[in-house]
Amino acid sequence: MSHVNHKTGVTGVNQVTRKLKLSGVDEGKIEALVIETRQLPGMDTVEYLPASVTLTCVYDAAQCGVDAVEKVLNGYGAQFASSIWNRVKIGYFRFIDQNIKDNAAHQPHCCNKVPRK
């Protein structure tokens, strides 16, 4: 079994990979955008592929989300691509990220009790 080293504070249990298609990207600012995105809490890795204009992010969804990445993108004048498929995908990512965050914060109760007579 291989051992994967994550950044401090990132757990592999809630880790997700998101491939985000972008538009309005200024190639001169892309390095600063990637560096700032890497500094988000819970972010493990960030990679930009200029050929497909895609940002690939691996993060702990209990700490970070698509909305945090979108704020960084908007600060650099970029945004998610506006195709129908991409909008559906981003909505799905938001739903899953919120679900993971809610499940991580949930305090379970014990239901393993002997029933009363």
C-alpha cells in the first residue's frame, strides 16, 4: 500500500479532485492565481493546463470548496467557463462539497441501545 503525503491539515478521507474549465484567463497572471489558490485552507495541490485552459484542484472538501476557488478566480478576472455542461458540473461540485462539509461536522449519537420493554 502506498503512503501519500498531504499538506498539513488535509485528510485523505474528504479529499476530492476537481477539474475546472476556465474562461477569461490572463496568461500573465496565471502563476499568481495558482499560487494564491494553493494557499487556500484545505487545498492540497493545484495544477493549470494551458492547452485545455483547465485548473485541476485536489482539496479537503470539509475545509475548502468550489466557492473559495471561484473567489480567487474572480480576483484575477477569470471565471468558470459558461457552457451548460460546465454549469451543471459546478453545481454538482457545490452540492457534494456542502454534503461532505455537513457530514464532517455531524456529531453522531448512539443508537446501539437495548430496546425498552
